[in-house]
Amino acid sequence: MKPSTIKYFFRESFSGLKKNMLMTMASMVAVAACISILSFSYCVGSNLQYMLDQMEDSIGISVFLKGELTGEEIEKMKEEIGQIDHVEGVEYISPADALDDLKQDWGAEEDIFIGLDEENNPLSHSFQISLDKIENQNGVLTALENVDGIDNVRHGQTETELLMKANKIFSIASGIIMVLLGIISIMIIMNTIRISVVNRRIEINIMKYVGATDWFIRWPFIIEGIIIGLIGAVVPLVIGFPIYAKITSA
């Protein structure tokens, strides 16, 4: 394509935008509004997803062991549990460590801890299990039933189900909103170009009569649509990015 032809396309595109200035400005504002809402939805969805991921990391499975176990038995159980599918990590917590954690949470000076020490510690050996994905919790719980030496298993089944439902709802809602706003933006640009074509139909017919190809006629309108879309996208980016950065850094 010759440089003179490209220059002609851009000149005609800007000319068309000027001739339909009111519709052009309205389209740019509408596209900017749609993209702003789209960006806002994406940011909200991303931050909610991040919060859900953080909550997932805090929800694990606590496994309490039976009676007094030797270090070798505990290590063997740890290896066995670590080999279960979807188990990402297994942390051993001794009775002494569990008691220290309780004292930190409740306050070491509480009356409830009087008389409790390493020799008189009612807490049991335990493992804290972390998973790769929270939705795999049921499978891991089923596998733990086949591990000998486990006295009790604690897990946040209710919290897990709520997180999974919330995650699914947010993902579907964000996806639907993004698709709808994307379609609306495209339709707005298409309508603007259609109006421009109607306003220049006499000129287009003359160009066809003198032998202009369809693509030669189309290119200025395509460039018009690209310009409207770019300006409509740049405006919310310039305005929204500093606001988002300020909010997240607060």
C-alpha cells in the first residue's frame, strides 16, 4: 500500500469524524463509560478473587493424633499424608508448640493456663495440612480416613462451601458483565460508522462509479472505528489508573 494511499485513508477518516462530530463525541463518551464500567468490574472481580485466594490459604485441615507417638511414627505419618493427592504441605505441631500458640492467642497470664507445662500438657500431637485447591478438600478428607493413628480431623467444611460458591458466583458475574459491556462498546462503534456511511452514501456511490474497490472505500471507516475505540479506551485509563493506584496504596 502506497504512503499516499495511507495518508488519504487517515485524512478521510478524520474528515468523517469531523463531519459527524456530535455523534463521534457521543460514541467516544459512551465507549469510555462502557470501558470504565468494564475496568471497574474487572478490578472488583480481581480483588475479590485475591481475597478469596487469601482466605483459601487460611483454611486448612487439622489432624490430631492418638496417644503418645514416637518421632519415627510421627515422621512416617507425615510422609504418608504428604503423599495424598492435592496435599501441598504438612506441618507437624507438637503439644508444646500448640500450648505456646494458645498462650499467644489467649494471653500467657490467663488463669486457664495455670499448672500447664511440658509435663502436664493436655494437648495432642497434630498436623496442619495445606491444600493446593480448596475444592479438593473432600478428596483429602476421604484419604485421611485410611491413615492409621489419627484421632480427630477438624476442617472448615461450611467455610469451604461458602468460598467455593462465592468464587463461582463472582467469576460468572464478572464474565457476563465484561462480555455484555464489550458487545455494547462494539455496537456503539458500529452504529457510529453506519451513520457515517449513510451520510456519505452519495460520495461512496461516486467512488464506486469511478472504479474504487470495496476495501478502498472501507478503510477510512475502519480507521474511524479504531480511533473512536482508542480514544474511548485511553480516557478511562488515564483517569482510572491514578485513582486505582491511590486506592490500593492507601
